[in-house]
Amino acid sequence: MSKKDKIVEKEQVVIRFSGDSGDGMQLTGTQFSNTSALFGNDVSTFPDYPAEIRAPQGTVGGVSGFQLHFGHYEVNTPGDYADVLVAMNPAALKANLIWVKRGGTIIINEDAFTEKNLARAGYDFDPIRKHKRDYQFIPAPISTLTKGCLSDFELDNKSILRTKNMFALGMVYWLFDRPLKYTEKFLEEKFAKKPVIVEANKLVLRAGFNFAETIEALPRNYKVAPARIKPGTYRNISGNTATAWGLITAAEKAGLPLFCGSYPITPATEILQELAARKDMGVKTFQAEDEIAGICTAIGAAFAGNLACTTTSGPGLALKTEASGLAVITELPLVIVNVQRGGPSTGLPTKTEQSDLLQALHGRSGEAPLVVIAASTPSNCFDYAFQSARIAVEHMTPVILLTDGFLANGSEPWRLPAEEDYPEIKVPFATPEDENYLPYNRDKETLVREWAIPGMKGLEHRIGGLEKMDGSGNVSYVPENHELMTKYREDKIQKVADRLPEIKIKGDEDADLLVIGWGGTYGHLYSAVKEIRKEGKKVALLHFNHIWPLPKNTNEILAKYDNKVVCELNLGQFAYHLKVNVPNFECEKFNKMQGLPFTIVELKEKFNQLLEKK
Amino acid sequence: MDQKTVKLTAKDYKSDQEVRWCPGCGDFAIMNSIQKAMAELDCPKENVAVISGIGCSSRFPYYMNTYGFHTIHGRAAAIASGVKTANPDLCVWQISGDGDAMAIGGNHFIHTIRRNIDLNMIIFNNEIYGLTKGQYSPTSPFGAVTKSSPFGTVEQPFHPGELVIGAQGKFFARSIDYNVKLSTEIFLEAARHKGTSVVEVLQNCVIYNDACHAMLSDKEEKDNRTIILRHGEPMIFGKEKDMGLILDGLKLRVVKLTPGGFTKDDILVHDAHENNPGIHTMLANMRYPDYPVALGVIRDVTAVTYDQSVVNQIQKVQQSARFTKMQDLLYSGNTWEIKEDK
């Protein structure tokens, strides 16, 4: 039988690569994603790795995974269950088997399936024998073949075995009829200074590809045609890179230097790293001694006239609490990016959750309103980072941008915007030597104060954390003034809503169920709603990016639907937020707190249940 | 009118706000000295930013007719670091007390010094928490009886100079509030020094720790109990200029200059520019009554600053950068084209 006879056309495929956290599975997954994206598929990815850098080898706790979903139509999630699993050892199989579709293909490195490793993974039986009727196992002696391949190379055993991920990748490339050239080019660039490593990796990659072709054991060869997506220029982008780039773009549009004061924290660190690498764009990064210094240096930079940001995750946001209040009372522009992870406390550093919503909204002393925005896909982290910066500068306020571990590490193809797709950012600078300048004079429409920065002649003034006198900004303990200023600060944030776009539903206007979500759950909610509508049911999705202030037509839309469910990865914080702010708001809730995204299966089940109840 | 032709005076640096320190507070004299120093410097007034934390001394920016930022407790160093890094053209002064700088702000204090950001950090040290009405601070002496240590403290104090040098500080000076002339001289040197300049000013709190430095300000005895160090000059002190410091083994020793005994030639000559911090640490740590307390610029060593390094690095990268516009970055690397369906 020729290869062509066995080709199976698939609309979409989910692959999960898994191994020890040192096995290079993240790289393997990223390579397959990039190749598929360059091939023209729509792709969505989700890395799933432990918090420990090198957890004990061969244990379930040390398994690092990378799931990707690609298709020839629009792909909105990394997929619930895998068609193909690559398991580099028994622990990887054990940790991931529940995520493989029944009948799915499992490539295993049979060299690693020794009695010792099986025991280390907690198996007291042979999992392949036990599960062989439910899955298509492809055992491959990956370690042995990799070693054989490189026997002529002057490399130590450790370096040789490090290339075995390329063998697995080569096999999967063959399985899905993918070219090797993109990965070969990547290897040439990555190891440009070590030609031996380039050659070794390329050889092993090709060996894997050839092995897969040779063995008749492979059950089938899939083909996923390129997706029909909107014409344009695309690139693959992760949420964290998109966030960094959105901020740089905003600084460019505002004509302000960008300053980022941050402290490394999972899963936000890549934003700081990407900004640190962008000296070519003139970005200044300050890796501070702690989270507090991170935000404080940013506040200092804002006072000095930069577009300032600080990036963090939940526990870091808690540490920034007091300083964010200072930014509120001094009415300085500041973007605080919070890449949410499982909490409380250290919680689940590498897992996703949406449980910092109320902290973002309310976690400050005193009445300290600010703007809260949430991105909803890896690529639109760019748009919402840009918007956060625009609102911060034009409204002279701190803005908290919420993303999450799923968005931050996930990636998808992104249709690149043209420069004119982004509005100019108008900086409310004061005029030097304006004799009437007062630091707390406000624009009558927007209540925004003018921004005078050190270096501007004749506008010397003092600001600080003590209550300000309306207008002059001098310290004031006058009771009525404090009430007035408290209300000004609140109203100023409310007025941001005047310039926000109206929120729209996706799906049936006359839906029997309105699904409500916010932030990073968009892909899953949208896919579930889409699938359930295909079954002929009337459902719509209302997904929020503007958390505070809410879009102005929120009440109006919510009032149209009787049957509503708020779905979120927490105990119901957004539902609570809507109950407090939308008159007579009642809803069902669907919550998940597993450090994992929703699955489409569980969402559909819940929606069907709610539709039947009706 | 051309700014450069107008010579500003200390008065030009006073704001219109009523100064609200207690009558007799040492802060008044320190503020006068800073305003005098600023008038001497050639930094335009609009380029001066005064950043403070929380505490009595931290009200300082409100009384200055410059750009000012009264921030939050302990964070002045971090905020000042951001100001200076964002705009290295500014002359940035940080005003903190002993609690603000070395208790709640201790972490920022040492890291700012380690980075050597070009700030003038003035630490008002009255060895007490004044604004919260009299609790011990990290510089209160062991055993100090205060409102929060009614039976005496059981913890050792920080010595600011030792801490600065331990954090790889390049500039450390000490003054005392009443000596406006000396303070002004030191503030000028601190401002001219490129890098983090820390000036500890021994300051009296008339209400909660009155006379805490009285041994050093006593009219009759002050010259016998303090030594004013000046680079290149022998370490001689005393009302009669008859005492000096020598190195005896691994320690400093006070000796009396007498005919036939020790002479001026035996006395150590102060070298503030020496990179090795050994003698500087000993000088900074001298305590009365074993030693005179050192005033003046104890350490002043040149080193590359953080803010300038940041600028240099950006310039260097930009010289060989393939692009400096976002639009070019977006379209660089692995991109692909999706064409219209035919």
C-alpha cells in the first residue's frame, strides 16, 4: 500500500507532546505549531508545564506537555482531547492518557518503558498491554535510534540524548505530511555557533521522519488542508509577546518613551524579557529588587513623563496594592499587567485561573477606582495592551490589564495590523510657562487633569499621596474637599465608558440561553456556543473585555435575556461584579477551579442542561 | 529673560506653602542648606525633582518650589530611581528619614546604592519615628527607651555609612543639622558626584528624641567630639587642633599632637577617592566617646552610573538595529501571507 492510499483528510487535529520537563517538549510543540501555521493552518496552542524547572525525572509531577490544535477552518482553542499523544516516558503517558481521544494514536519512546520507569510513574501493570484495544500505540525505540544515528558524532551521551525530541518531531511531521525545512532553518539559526549541534539535530529529525515512513506500523497518514482565513500577513504570537508589543506600539503612537519596572514572576516574566530585548525600540526596562519597587519605579517614570508599565501575576499584584493607590490619587498614567494564575498565595504558578478579578477591581485602600480591562485571545493581548496604555494616558489613570496563564503562554496566528489600524494617542500635556496651570484643574468633559512633567519650565508643582485641594493640588484636610475629590476620581473612571465601544452578542439575537464570559475563556465559550448552535439550538455569547467601567449598553443587553449563565475560572467573581452593578441581574453560574481552561465538552453539557431546564 | 543670566537664590527654591515642622526642628536648617546648595548648582529649577517617602522629613517636597513628589512609606528610593532612569537630564533629590530609608525602605535603599543611580539621597537621621509620635527606629541605639520599647530596645542599630559601603556605595557623607555651612558644602559635592550620593544628616527631633545628638552639637565640646574630613587634608581635630587619627595595626587610633610626640606628619591624610572602602568604613563607624564622629565627605569614588549605562546600551543597540519602528518588527521574522481566494 502506498503512502497516498493511507492519507486521511482531517478537518482538525489535536496533538499533545509530553515528556520530562527537560525533554524539550515545549520546543517540539512550538516547532510543530510554527510549521503548521506557516503551512497555512489555523493553530491554537497551550503549554502545560510544572512549576519545577527539573522535577524528579520520570515522575508524573515532572511531566511537561504542549498541546496544539490545528485545522483547515477557524480554530479558537487548543482543543479538549488529543488525536495524537507523544509520550517520551511512562509518566508522560500516565499524566496524559485521560486527554487522549479513544482510538487516538500514541507514539511512545519504548526505550523509556522499563520496569524501573514504570514503577517511578506509579504503574504496577503494563499500560500498553492494558490499553492497546482503546488506542493505537506506536512504540518506537527513540533513544536507541537516536544514539545509533549519532554514533559517528563526537558528542557525549547526554548531548546525544538531548536530540531525541527531534526524532519524535520528525515522526509527527511525517504523520501529518509536514515539511522539515522550517525546523531545519530554526536549528541553523538557534545553534549558529555550534554547527555540530545543528547537524546532529537535523540528522535525528530526518531519521525520525524516515523511520515513520519506513515502519508499516503507522496506522494512517493524516492531511489537514490549509485553513480558509482572512487574507493578510500573519505571524504566530503568544499572549505575553503580544502584550509587550502592544505596549511598545502604544508608546510609539503617543510619542512617549516606554518604561517597564518589573520583577520576574511566572507566568508574566516573558513580557519583561521581551521588553528588555527591545532596546532597538528604545524601551527602558528596570528589573527591580521586588514587586513594590517594580511598580514604584514605573510610577517614578510616569511622573517623569514616560509611558510606564509594570508586569506581574496575582501575588505580585497584591504587593503592588499600596503603590497602585498612589497612582490613583496622583492621577498618573500607568499600565499594570496582571497575568493571572491559580491562587491564593503561591497557588498554581504555571496554571491558569481568572481569580484576580476582584483583587484588580477592589484591592486597594480607600476609594481607589481605576480601569480594568481583560484580553481574551493570545493575539488580542496586543489590542488590549494598546488600549490600556491609550486609556491610561488619555485619562490620566492607572489601568489594570488582566490576561492569564492560558493566554500568556498560548499562541495563535495573528493577522498583522497596519499602522493606521491604531489611533493616535493624545497626551494631555500641559503647556510650559502657562501661568494659569494648576496640577488638579480638570477637563470639564473628561475630568482629566493636565500632565506637567519635570523639565517643563514654569510648571513646577508638587504631587503626592496626601489628599489634594481641588485645582491647586496642595495638601488639604478640608472634609468637603475630600468628598469632592473622591467623587471626581470615581466619575473620571466612569467617563472612560463614554469612549468605549458598545458590547455585542455573538450568536442568536433571540437566544434561549445567553452565555456570559470575560477574558481568556473566549475561545472555549465561543467554540462551545458555535457547536451547540450547529445542533439547532438558540444560544448567544456575550463576552466582556471592558470590566470596569462596563460598556454602556451592558444593562440593556442583559435585560433582553431571561436565561443567562456566567462561565468563569473562579468561584463567580464576574457574576458578583454584574450583580452589584446591573439592576435585577440574575444568572446561573458555571465555574471551574482546576488550573485548566474549560473544555468544550463540559461547556456544551452545561448549556444543554440549562436549555432543557427551560 | 534668558534663564542663564538670572542667578537664582535660595529664596527662589522656597514654595508658597507654610512649613509645618515643629518649632526648633532640625529640618529647617537642613532645608536651608539644600536650598542654598541648589542655588549654587547649574541645574535649571525646572529640571529639579525632589522625591520623598513618608515621615516628618518627607514633607520636604511641598516646601520646595521645584517639581516634587511626596510618595509612600519606604519607596522614595524606588520612585526616584524610576524618575532618574526615565529622564537622566533631571537632578533628582531623595529625602527620607531613618525609618523611611532603612526600615520599611531598607531593600530599596541598598539596591539603589548597588545600582549607583545618580541620585542625591539625603537621610535625616534622628534615631526615632517622629510622625508616629516616638517609636524606636532602625538607627536607635541598643537599649533606647521609646514608646514602643518602654524597657529599652533589644536590637542593634544600623550604622548608615556601614550599610552604604556594604551595598557598594560610592559616595557617603555626614553632616549635622545646625551646621548649615558644612551641610551646604556637602550637598554641593553630593550633587556634583555622578552616582548615588548618600548624605546622612544628624538631625534633632525636639519633641520625641530631643538632644539625641547633643554630645556632638554642644558649643564648647563639639570640636573635640567631631572631626570634619576633607579630601587631601590630614585628619586633625579638636578645639586646639591638637588631636589626630593614625592607623595602629588594623585600627584607627586617636593621638595627641605634642612636641616630641606625634606630629602632623604622622597623621592620616584623608583620601575620599580611594576605591578600597577599608578606611572609609572605619571612619564612618567612629563613635563618640572612643572616637570623634566623622563629618564631611567620607567616601567619593567615581564609577559608572546605572542611568547612563541604560542610555548607552540603548544607543549601542540602536546603532546596529535592523529596525527601530514597531511596524517593521511586526512584519519581521516568520510571517506568511494568506492570499484572496480566487
